[in-house]
Amino acid sequence: KQWYQRRVRGESSGPRKSSEIAVRFTPRYFPSAARESLREEEETWLAKNTRAQSVVKLADGDTKEKERNPVWLADKASIFYKQGNFPAAINAYSEAINISSGLPKLYINRASAYIVLNMFENAVTDCSQALELLTPPVERNRMSRVRTLAKRGSAYCQLDKLQQALEDYRLAQQLAPEDQNLRVDVSLLENKLEFNTKTILQ
């Protein structure tokens, strides 16, 4: 299974004569496709993500403010992860989720730690939750959806659920057709499933 283990900015001079001035406002566009329907979805996504990152006011007055901040907790978890302390990373991500359950990256990153610890079912659950939160599907969260699908696909592979893994990798490839690694993974999974089928029929 090594092939799928590879794989998270004046003074006035006096009154002037009244006149009409035509004011034109420059519309704000996102760096993604500027269709009207997508701009509205982009705004929805931004507002949703901003709310999820807000500091939560807990009843416990002794709790430090930064410890009520899911972003601070996520950074703390990331440090644990880089240090190889995966259980501590999972605990920190879980604390952040208890405070703000609407941040997809908390589930995505916790899933990575679960995979390292061979807790693949937990990883699948977290990836599925993240995908539910990555809505509406817009350009700004496209790559997050790609990474989450690939991560869930990897967990499915470890569980020998190759058909579900292939479905996730195909969806990820559709979202990122330029990604050569995804193309290779899809091909390998297709070949593996074909081989399994032929073996069963023999």
C-alpha cells in the first residue's frame, strides 16, 4: 500500500454652484470566475468562514482569551503535529472543534493525525464532516475540497474500500485536472480494482 500512503494576505474657497456628479462604484471581484451567481456564493463562504474563526466567549471567566480562539488552538495543534506528538495534536484540534465546529480545516488536519495513528475510520468521518462544511463549493475552497477528497480516499485505501477511494480520487481529479499525482492515483486504483475483479472471476 505504499503508493497511496504518499499522501496539508483642505480649505474651501467658498460655496460652489450645485451640480450633479455621476458616481460609479467599481464592483469588488474575487480572483475566481466573476459570474454573478458565484460572487454571491463567494460572499456566503467568506462570511461563514469568518464567523467560524471568531473568539468564543465561554462562561469560564478564568479561561485565557487565546484558549478560546480556535485559530490559536489550531496553531498549537499544528506545532504538536510537526513535533510528531499526534495524540496531543488530536486533543488540541478537538478542543478547537468544541469551541468552533464550523472550521473545515480543523477536521481536515485532525484527519491527518488520525491517519498517522492508523485511525482510518476516524479520518473518514472527519473528512466527510469537512466536506459538508466546505459549502457552498466555490473557487476559494476548491483546493481544500481537493485535499480533503484525496485524504479521505487515502483512508479508504487503508481500509481496503477501494471503490469508495476511487470515487473520491476521481472527484478530486475533476476539481484539479492539472494535478499529476491525482491522475496517477486514479490510474493505480483503476488497475488495482480491475486486477481484483479478474482474480475473483478466475
